[in-house]
Amino acid sequence: MPDVLAYLAGSWTVERTARDLAGNAEGHFTGTTAFMPLDDGEGLLHHESGTFTWRGTARPAERTLRFLPGDEPGTARVTFADGRPFHDLDLRTGRHTADHPCALDLYRGEFEVDDARHWRTRWRVAGPTKDLILTTAYTRHVTGGPVPSISSGPRYP
């Protein structure tokens, strides 16, 4: 895919599974993510909202990130809402791996584009305070407008 920001722009349905490997528990998040242009036009505001169910208790959940142009054309720098760095994102080949150290734990994210309407992430979180796998599937909302194209390359299983 030639431009990650162009690909992500728009609204997506989100389905996430959170598995706590240490406690053998599993939770689910269902919601939507919108990637909207930032006020300055330089990047996208990512706002995710929905319901997270953990051990039978459902609660509203949301998060906000910023996806900014990366150092190379077609890439992005992802930051938290307050501007702290999170990770880089380069999906020009359809796949990317990123690390994010958080205190003593390490988040390792694997990103894969399936096609113009589907992509997914898998975060493995390991360290002294967390032992998790977070798996997320994104499906683009189609409203009759054009769907951004991706380069003609292999479809990733």
C-alpha cells in the first residue's frame, strides 16, 4: 500500500480479543474507529469507542491516538493523544512490526493489511506486570464512496 494515512482515513468496525495469559482470562471489545483529518491537515485523529467486556462485565471504552506523517513518504508516526510517541507504522509492503516499551513491559505489534476493506493487528505484551495478547480485526464501513486502493500485491492470509 503506497500511503498508510490515505488507506486508514474513514470509519472502521473494530473487533478485539484480549487474552491474559497469566490469569487465563479473555475479554472482548466491539466498537468503531474513525480516522479523521487533524485540524492542521497534517495527519489523522484516531478515535475508537465501544464496549469492552471483561470477566462478564461490559463497560464503555475509548481511546484517541494521532497518526502523523512519517519520516518516509507513505508511512506514519503514531502518538498518544497527549503527543507522547507510541510507534511507527509502515504498511507499504502490507506488513509491519513495531515495538513500544511501557515501563518494564514490552508491547510488540504486528500489523497486516488483508485488502482495501480489512486489516488487523496483534499486540503481544510481555513483562513483569503484563502477559497479554491483543488481537484486533478492522473492517471498513462502506457508504457508497470510493474505497482507497492498495497496490497490486499479494493478499496476506
